Amino acid sequence: MSNQEHRSEPQERTDAVEELDELMTDESAEPGMGYTIEYDDDTDADTADTIDTADTTDVSVPEPATATTDADHADPDEQEAEAAANTAAAALDEPDEADGTDDVDDSVFRAYPMFSMRGVTVADAKTGEHIWNDLTMRCEAGTSYGVLVDAHNTRQHDTLVALMAGFAHPAEGSVMTKSTPLHDLTPLELRGHRIGVLLQQFALRGDLSAAANLEYAMDASNRNYLKPIAVLAQELLTRVGFAPSGDDNATQAERSRALVRTLGAVDRARVMVARAIATDPDIVLADEPTATLDEADAATILDLLRAQVHGESKQRTVIVVTTDPHVAGAMDETIDLTH
């Protein structure tokens, strides 16, 4: 059976960015925060040099003394001095751990985190006013981050999410995944493979079922899967607790066929998480994932997001952008951008 037959209604095959762009204007999308920012995308971001060169110190070692007499007649003190000098000279040829010579490969690896922003500057296209100026952060694999932004500056908030998801590019500085700038990746490579984006307004299609939303995202990514995507969609929904493993197959299938617009807030949030990880991305980016939830349900979804750092085949980076200090503090590390 083809992937198209698994859906509630036929869908035109499209790549990931076309899907997202359509959802940005799709009347079926639920109302919420919009992203209407103007940018000049013609300016290439500068690729930052991420390897710092350590200072080197000149060490002067005296030349070993040359013996002028036979060894049998050499002074014992002179022999000892010569041996010490030879030992010091030999030490210069050996890697010095203190200088980091043995750790060059590790240093290079650490220089490229899973996600980073370095010296990022973005200005309003009309007024020239800086929205972000010299913004720098780094996020490692296997860690979740709460990025705290000013609740009263929605322009900064929206711009940051757009930059992190690759919808916009900075006028100066770089936004990178590992050693690759986001602007060097095609939209399909970026949002179809590298980053799973969870947005309040455009994360789901209300006119599709929970399972069909996941199948739609997987089909649009053009990735190859080891199992039929309908099977993978059901497994993902079970993993996030939407279709609990204790339910029988018929009950799970019935829940999975429910249209997203009919679901409660916490079930919608679970499906949003499942869709964000459906293409097995390296990075999960969530914008205000608990905005419509009560305290108990919010804690459940934050736990679920934090658990996504440990994928089946990789360590991921999970980034939650929020104006709520409690939400940011629920992640492993907090990056406070409010100052």
C-alpha cells in the first residue's frame, strides 16, 4: 500500500519547506502567534572561526655540553649535567598535554556544537533598528536548553525563533548546526532532516488526523524509512503517550484517526512533539510549547520534550524558547536573553 493511502485525504507531495510555507498561510491552521518579519535574505552570514589558537611560550634550553674527554675520564658532575640537558631536549620533541597538543582532535570536536549562534545581528529592514545585536550562544548534543526571552518584546521573540529555524538569516554573524551554516542548507535538508520545529500556530494541520499529521511530515521529508510510515506514525504516537501502549490495537487506531482540531490541549501537544521528531532530527526547536496548558499538563509536556535528547540512534539537542522562567528552568540548562 502506498503512503498516500494511509492519509485521511489525498495530499499533494511536497518538500518540507513547501509544507511549512503553506502552513504559514493555511486557513486550516489554528489561530495563534504569527511570524510576520521582514528580512533581507541576500546578505550571506559570515562563517565564524570556532577554533581558538592557544598562546605559545618560547622555551630556551641550553645545548647539551659536548664531551671533550673520554668517558672514562669525564667528571661525574659533568656527566650528570649532560644527561639532564639531553633529557630536557628530548622533552621538547614530545607532545605536551598542558599545551593541548594531545587534545587537538577533542578541541576541534568541542568547537562545533550541535547548534550555535555567534555574533548574530539582525536589523529592522525598514528602520534599521537592531532587533538582536551580537547574539552568541551554543547548545550541545544530549542537553536540553530553555532560552528565556523578554515577554514584552514579541519582535525579538519571533525573530529569534525564525533565525533558529532557518526561516530568516542574520545580517551579520552565523547560525550553525555543527560546522555548517544554516543558510548553506536547503530547506529540505534543514527542516526535513536536521531540525524538528514545534510552533504553536503551524505545528499541526487541524484538518488531518493525528497519525496523518505524522505521515504527512515523514512523506514530505523524502527520507527512507525501514518501516512503513503508517507503522512508524503509530509507534511515535505510542512513544509520546498519545496512544498508550496499554490500549488495544483498535482503541489506538481509533484515537490516531481523530482529527487534530477535535483533540484536547495536552493531546495536541503530544502530537506536536511526535511530529517534531518524526524525521529523527538532530535538533528539536519548540516555541512556547506549554502556552495553552495548565500547570500539570505543562510539566508532562516539558518532561516529554526533555526526554527527546536521548533518541534511539543519537543524542539530540532540545531547545525551548519561552517567556516563562519556570518553563526555561525545567530544561537542563537556561540561556537568559532578557538582560
